[in-house]
Amino acid sequence: MARGGLWLRSAVYVALVVGLSNLLLLDALDRALLEPVRLSIAAAAGHVLALVHENVRVVGQRVFLGPSAVEIVNSCTGVDVGVFLASAMLVFPAPWRVRAQGVVAAFAIVLAVNFLRVLTLCWLNASSPHAFELVHVYVWPAFITGVCLATLLVWIQLVPERDA
Amino acid sequence: MPRFALLLLARFALVYGLLVWLCASVPVYAFLEGAATRAAAAGLRQGAMQSRSLVLERRGDAFVYVYALRVGTVSRSLEQPYHKHAFVLVLFLALVLATPGLARRELATAFFAGGALVFLLCLAMLMSDVAVWERAALAEAGVAETVGPWPVPLGFIAGLHRTAAAGLLPVIVWAFFAGSRAGSRARRPSATSRA
């Protein structure tokens, strides 16, 4: 990408992300998209945790391990992270087929990693609340950032050179 | 590029770990948040019928924002828990420091100019928070229409702040630069290949 193109793509990306991040706050989108995702993640986490832990309950979007509960809120779904990573692929100069593959891969990777994040946080919340705070605030955000970075850099490499 | 990506990630993990340790050892976040609070307070809207002040106060081991507000006959002093907006800055600076192959000048530009832009993002997030507190406080007092604490639009920041975008935005923009730089270096013929 030439310097000028780089600045333009970055500006388009910032505009797109600002628009989409505000779109994600709309009640209608929350009800139609994010709420089912929150409930699905809570249910799936409950099923997986029940394999290794006794006394697991799921109430709506809350996952209980014994008396301690983790509530799956919008920032726990990974949808926002997926949207922002996919947006980067959409604005990058590449054939549309490659962009579409990137978008699918971005969501698959981010949602899978995010699910692992939810499982570890549910487990830590029950076993070590101090570690929960540390891992929740410092470890997972940086890890997910690293995953997004790696996914984007590897995908950029897969873009045919003449289009980059 | 996979080698570049791997190297970048390994270095990022190391530098980020060091910065987090540094932030835990010395009050870096409180310093940055204090600077952001002072910058935000400097631009607060003041007038004959309105006055506002914002400070970050220490309470024991913790910090709180104290936002004093007087609009017409409504007067409130709001205390809100401290939020580490500067986490985004730490993440970005760790990434810049971890990027392999930057010349000193490029590194300095990215660190200071990029860091300043990300600091502005952190500042905007804090300002967005304060605008929300003020709107809620005034709505509670029966004042529906307000001009807001700053003469700048902040609505667009809400989405960035309440999703993961604020953290990812500088990282992905940086990845565009780092990716394109690594790509052009890989395509540039080396002295050996030219010979």
C-alpha cells in the first residue's frame, strides 16, 4: 500500500469503526443480534463448564459456578472485536473474495478465542477472584489484541501482491 | 511476514508485560489519568449561569473523579470510580516499542506523535464519561435539555468507549503501517539478490 493509500485506508477504517461501534449500541440491534449471542455464549459456557465442574447453573446470561456468577454482557460476546477486525479486512485493498474469507476467518477466530476467555473467567471467578481481576483487566485484552494483530498481519500476507 | 508477525507478537508480549509491571510498580495510570483529567477540566464550559470542575482525588488506595456541576439552580457534586482509560495508550506504546525494524526517528515519531493521538482518544473517552454523568444528573434534577460540559461533540465516542473499539482502533491502524512496511521490505530486492 502506498503512503497516501495507507492514510486514506486508515481514515476510512476509523470512520467505519466509529460508525459501527455506535451502531452496536442501538437497542434494536441489541435485541436482534447481541442478546441471542449473549444467551448462546452463556448456555454454551454452562455446558462446557459442567463437564469439569459440579454445580454449574445458567440463568439467562449469567453463568453460576457454585455461588459465584459471571454475567455475559455485550463486551463479553466478542462480536465488537470481530466487527472491528473484519472492518480492517474490508477496507484493505484486496479482491472481494479474499476480503470475504478474511471476514469469516476474523469472526471465527475472535469468537473462538473469546469463548475460551469466557470459560477461563468463569472458572477464575469461582476459584480465585484476585486472579480473575488481573486476568480480566490485563491478560485477556492484551491476548485478544495479539490475536487480532496476528490474524490481520497473516491475512495481509495472503492478499495477492498485485492488489496490495 | 509470518516471521515478522511472530517476532512482533513475541516482542509485544514481552514489552507489554514489562509495561504492566511498571504500571503496577509506579502509579503510571494515575499520572496519565491525572493529566487527562486536568486537560479535560481546562476546557469545561463556564459561564454566568453555569460552572463546572473536574478533579481526580486520591481516597486511600484508590482514586475517584469528583465532578462539581452548577447549571442554573441545579448544583451537584458527583463522585465516580476511577477508570484506567490510559490502558489503551499502554497497549499502543507496547506495540510500537515491540515493532521490529523501526529506525530511531520512526520509533520516536510513532511513540510521541502516535502516543499523543492515543492520549487524545483516552481524553475523549474521559470527556464522554463526564458528559454522561452530567446528562444523568441533570435529567434526575428535571433538566432535559443541556448544552454539555464541553463545546465539542462527544456522541461519536460513546460507541468506541463502550465496545472494544477504543483499544483495537490504534492497534489495527498501526498494523496497517507495520504490515505495509514489512511487505515493502520483503519485496525490496536485497544486495545479494541484485548481484
